Amino acid sequence: MAAEPQPKALTRKPLLLNKVEGSQEVVNMAAIVPKEDGVISVSEDRTVRVWLKRDSGQYWPSIYHAMPSPCSCMSFNPETRRLSIGLDNGTISEFILSEDYNKMTLVKSYQAHQSRVIMILFVLEMEWVLSTGQDKHFTWHCSESGQRLGGYRTSAGACGLQFDVETRHVFVGDHSGQVTILKLEQESCSLVTTFKGHTGGVTALCWDPIQRVLFSGSSDHSIIMWDIGGRKGTAIELQGHNDRVQSLSYAHHTRQLISCGADGGIVVWNMDVERQETPEWLDSDSCQKCDQPFFWNFKQMWDSKKIGLRQHHCRKCGKAVCGKCSSKRSSIPLMGFEFEVRVCDSCHESITDEERAPTATFHDSKHNIVHVHFDATRGWLLTSGTDKVIKLWDMTPVVS
């Protein structure tokens, strides 16, 4: 369900620290270098660049490396300075960066997929490289030898990939809207379960290993919070974007979710509140408030000599209602509706001002976001956009 116009941003907002410009094509992924004033980026223009901040205050490339194919994704591990890069031709190349970030040395390259690598994740504890591709396969390789350890065919190409080290569960979100959970062993995997809640494809996943909650973002503009650890099947919806959700990050210390969309919106969600599940929409041949028939209910229309009405649904109770009985609009933040949505007249009267209090803040990045990276230690957020520009933001005014 598409989001309606969102509330105005509050006075506290992210501070733009810097812009990094110079890429010839879209920067598909980028990451902040921890403890350094640096950024690593991979681009559709086939380049890998390490940008370091100079005395002038501007970022300039200390490394400019051309790859044989467009760079689609990357994963950087600061402890080992290992940089894993996925390419459009299905290859994964692994590099080690020098301590001063002025040199990168190729360790190995291997054919991981038959087509474009969509997502890549390096797991230091297991020495595994996990990846998904447009060939509809999830694979994992040994980072030391480059040997393929196993794979699993997904129902569609997968843009979401997360891993839980403790349980060795991998979460794969694909373009069909399905999330698949697999249990990985050294050379085999087993299907744990699949679930689906989005009407569009899954575009991003974010795993909180402490609360054991999985967040999924979608092309249907929504976010769903799945309570994996609670084993109750709880799924909480969050509606706050007017376009596809591109990336998700979670600030564990403040329990805030940061979502960024193709609409340029940066939304900071307070997850330290008791949220409510949205109700299932009920089916009915007539309005469940006034009993007026809906337009397909020919028998009741004939018997009552009344014109059939269009069916709507109250977002708070889920009842099927006519337009007259649902003429009001209200935000319901604890249900994830930060903007005003259709509610029946009785639910509108029952919603208090306290229940309408916002639980998220909205900010405009001024570019259509492709990917984000959040550095929790400094409270910095990196956004890369379709405008080929990387922006660095200080999020401490809103993430605290």
C-alpha cells in the first residue's frame, strides 16, 4: 500500500557533513571506514575508490582501481581490512587494504554466480563469503580458499541478505516478496522456513541479533518487523515512504531503525515503543457498519432497491466499510501509520491525541538513495544516490 503524504520534518534533523563527488556512474555501495575520515565506494563505472579526507576538508581518492566489470556490491571488514567486491559478470574479487588505505592487494577472484552479484556478506567468524545473484542462487564460499561450500536456489533474484552468527541462520529476501531462512553447515544447508508479507519484492533486510528481530523493506514502500526470536509470528508494519525502501540500518544502542528510500526520504523509527500489529482486512458483501450492500452484492441490491457502494477498509479495526462510514482520516503511529490513513468513524472517535503522537522523524536527503551505511560509533550515515553523489550525515541530533 502506497504511503500518503508524510508529516513535516521536525526541527531536529541530520547535519550534512560532506559530499563525495567524482564517480562517472551510480555508486552502488559505499561504506564509512571506521576510525578514519574515509569512504570506500564501488560503482557501475567499474571503479573501486577509497576516499580520504584531506586538509582542505574535501575527500580525494587515495585508491582508484578499475575492475573488469561494473561493481554491483561490496562487503568490508574493518578488522582484517578485507574488501569483497561483487561484479556484474558474477565474479567475486577479494582484496586486502593497506593500513594507510593507500594500496589494495588482490587476494583471489572466483566465479560465484552466472550473472550479476546482487548482495555480498563476509562473515569473519566462519571465514565465509555469502552472496546472492541475478541467477536466483544464494551461495557461500570459503574466504581462504575461494572454494564453493554450497548453494540454494531462491524463487527470484534476492536483494536482501543477513546472517546470524550464533545460530548460523541466513536470511534471504527476494524479488517475489518472500523471505527464506536457511541453516548453514560447513558444506550443506537446510531450509528452516519461508514467509511472505509484502505485496512487492523485498529490497532490503536488517537483522538485530540482540532482540532477534528481522526488518524487511520492500518495493511496496513498506517495512515489516518480524519477531523471529519470540516465536509468536508477530509482524509489525511500518509505513513511511512514498517509493521503494532501498536500505535499512539499526542503531542497537538507541533501538532506532533508519530506513532510506528511492524517494530520498530518511526515516528514523523509534522501536523502543510497544507497537501493534495491523489487523487482517475482513471480507464482507456489505458495509459492516451500516449494512449497505457493496456493488457486487446484486441480491441485496435488488432486495433493498439500493445502489451498491464501493468497499473500503478501516486501517485500525480491519472492517469492510463504505465511504460514508469511513470519511475520517487519522495517523496511527503505534500501528506504523505515521501519516493519515482511512479509519471508520467509530475508530476515529476512539483514537486519543496520545495515540497520534509521532514515533518517527522524517528527513529529506535531497537525492534518490540507492544504498546507505550507518557508523554507530560516530552516529554518521552515508547515503549514495542515483545522482552519483555520496553524502555523509551526522545523525546524532536524531539518533540519540
